[in-house]
Amino acid sequence: MSSQKNIAISGYYGFENFGDEAILSVLTKELKTREHNITVFSKNPQRTSAKLAVNSVYTFSLKSIINTIKNCDVLISGGGSLLQDATSLKSLFYYLFVIFLAQHYKKDVIIFAQGIGPLKNPVGRWLTKSLLKKCKYITVRDEKSLFLLRGWDLKPDLVSDPVWNIELKPRVSMNRIGVQLRSWKNLSQKYLFALAREINKNFADKEIYIYSFQDALDFDLCKHFEAQLKLVNPVIKTKLLSALTIDDTIQSFSNLDYVIAMRYHACLLALKYGIPTLALSYDQKVEKIAKRFDIPCSFLNDEDKLGDYFVQMSALNSKDLLAKVQECRFDFSKIISAIEK
């Protein structure tokens, strides 16, 4: 085995978003099998350290970030959509600053399974391009990012989402339906009420599990949707799940018959189990996973088509979905090679 490395990991960690935490779990597990020392930049370092048995420092402690980077061999930036300004220009500059620090101190930088862009701000775009050109190895998770970086004369590798590597126990049906929602500007009350009616029409005899994947963004909406379901059918059985650990979420999904989900990683987890899924798209990444698996996809303004989507979802075959899942495993070999070389 190559010599042990000190690795710093920068990403949207400690904010209790299921998808990002699942990515971090898969990444740290792989690195720990190689006996590398890991320090994660986290919004909640105590929780991150306790959950994953790694070192962790506060995301916004400049002193801790600088000290960690000075003492590391490699910075891993990612995964997720870090290098974009759609969320905010401030977050883009933060992640670029961390990369700049690592390069300033002559550390290897690896871009890990990121979606790059959109980058509308010209300064942000120029800085991203300049810093990425100095990175040792770049992996991106979608073709749009791949073509963008190729246009910058970079040579990134296209990879699957790391969460495809998460280990699952067998699925056991328990007459439950999963609904995962997140707050979004284009999600109207009209659409939500139509969705509630359609769920009641198709699944009134089942228990409806409503998942908040990131309570800061999801919980209030999920609670509101539960009330809408009760308004449509006062006796329908519902359960609102929040503040779940990764393991709790994975275990709970193993008992679902169908999933209706907005978040990309909720769709991914359902498909990894072979669960017939209806995607509710607020972002291109959700549309892409729906297209890849040939599952129905609603665009949040087509409530008149929800009945057809539910028919399509019920016709999905679990074996066909699971066969496609086998093609999605994340290959860590080049990442490990770049770290240890």
C-alpha cells in the first residue's frame, strides 16, 4: 500500500442534507479502507466526527481551514454542485477560496464527482476556470459539466454518483408509499393539492411516509403536505419523517412499494432498491436520472398529467430498474491513484 496521506475534504457537509451526507459517507468509507487520515470541513464538526469517525473542523473557521490545508497532502473538493452561482455567489467564492488555499500551499487538489455550473458571474467563471486548470484530477457527474470543462481545454472524467455504491439490505414490502418533497419557488398549492388527490386516489389503503431530507428546506412543506392529504382524506394513514440518519433513511426506504420524490438522491435511493418511482423535477439532474431509468417525470406545473404519471409508475418493473442500477457503480480506482501517486 502507498504511504498514508492526510486528506482534507471540502463540501456541503454538516448541513444535514441526505444526499451530501450519503456522498461523504461513501467517500470516507473508501478512504478509511486505505488507512488515510481524513479531516472534513463541516457546518457541524462534532456531529460529522461522531458519525463517521473522522477528524472534522468548522466550515467557516478560517484558522482551522488554513491549518488543516497546511498539514494535508490532498484536498478533495466535492461531491455535489459546489462550483455554481445559482444558489449564491458567496458559496461559489467560498469553495473556490478553499481550492485556492490548497494550491497556494502546493497541495494536490482533486475535484470529486461535481456538477459544474451554472456560472453566470464572469468573475466567478474566470476564477473557476483558472483554479480548475491547476487541479491534479477532475471528475464530474454529468455530461453538461464534462462538455463545459472540455471547452476550457480540461480533461475531466465522467463518473457516476458515489451514492450508487451505498450498501443496501434486501427490500421488504410493508404496504407503504414514500413521498419526498422540498421547498421550491415553482411548487404551487394547486400542484400540491392535485398530488394529494392523486395519492389518495391510488393509495388510500396504504400508509403514506412523507420524508424531509433536509429539515431546513423540507420540513415545513412536508408538514403542510401531510395536512393537505388529511384534508383530502381525513382517515388516510400518514407518517412524517424528519431528522433521520443516513442509515435510518436507507432502512425506511427498504419497506416502500412506490416513491414519489423531488430530490435527486431520493430518486436514486428508490431506484437502487428497484422501487417504481415518479420523479418531480425541480432541477435538470432529476430529469436526467428519470430519463436514464425511463421513469415518469413531472415538471411541477403539469398537475393535469399526474394521473397518467401514476399509471406509468405502477407499470414499472423492479427487475428492469435493478438491471440498470448495475451499470451505475462508482469506480474509485482513479481517485485513489491520484491521491496515492
